[in-house]
Amino acid sequence: MPLIILIMEVSKIHLSPAEMELMQNAEIILTKNRVLEKAKALLETVQQNQISFVQKQNLKNEIFKVSPKISRGENYLGLPYLILDYPRQSSANQFFFIRTMFWWGNFFSCTLHLANSSKDIFKEKIKQSKALLTNHYISVGDDAWVHHLKESDYRKIDVMTREQFFHSCESLGHIKIASRHSLNEWEKMPSHLFENWKLFLALCELIS
């Protein structure tokens, strides 16, 4: 009887014509895997540029001691993604991340994420840098782990008043500043992401 019930339940699962066509097309998944491998290679290029820069500049701050890391996932809001974290300092007292993200079907982004004592240390420097962040977004939501840059959780900095920007830097347990880059800019992306990474270090006066 349980087997009969299971067969009956499965028989109720229907595929639309589009879903049936997609299911039978192996090349779609193979193409997706190739794109993700190329996106990983792109982030590896950014990572190597970051490492080389830290070494050449002889940057000694402890936030650079932890090696960069590239992670892959399949389901951020239903879509695949890749993330490069460097610096990535996380402890009970400090949280300093610069996160570079490829999000399938959406964008590349580069995000400065500060919390705990790192927020306290760099907050005033960030507040005085509004004029340099006209093409960036700031987190205005309580959830520090939202990355979609939608208006429900982020605001474009160039439409904010000085007071609103200061409030966003002060009022939450975190500061997140993010840039968004079109997937169509693929060829220029390693340079764009690397330059934005350096901008975030400069905002925190970790480089001149």
C-alpha cells in the first residue's frame, strides 16, 4: 500500500513543456558549469592581484594575515554564486571583510563589511568619505548577511543626505558599503573589482 500511494503521488508531478525541454538538454548544465569555472578563474585573478599588492606594499596590518578564500554556492535566492573574501578577519571582537561576489544572472559586487570593534575603529573614516562613494550602496537593514542590494535593505549613497548617510553608519551593528557591476562588463571586471577593493582599503586609511 505505501508503494502504491508513492506512485500515485509522483504521478501528480507534472513538467511544463519548457521544463521538459530544459531537463533533456544536458548542454545547458554543462555550459553553466563552464561559466562558473571561468567566473572562478576571474576571481582568482582578482585574488592574485590583491595578494601581490599586499606583498609589494608590505602591508603589515593584522587583517591581511588570513589568506583569501573563494567559496561557491548554488542557492543565493535560488541562483549560483561565487565569493572571494579578503581581507577576512572574524573573531569575537573584530569583523573586517571585503567580499567580492559573482551572482548568476545579476551582477558582480564588491562589499566592505565592518562589525564589532572594526566598525568602531573605521566608522569615522567611512563617514567622511561620502563624496567618494557616489556609485555605491550602503546597508540600511538589520540583516548583515543580505547581499542582493535591493531597496528593502540598501540605499544608493548619492541619493542620501549627509545626515542619512551618517545615521546608516551609526545606527546598525554593521557597516556595509557595496559597489555593483554589470555582468556585461566581464572583460573589465578584474580591474574594476581590484580598484574597488583598493578604494575600500583607502577609505579605512590602510593604504594611502
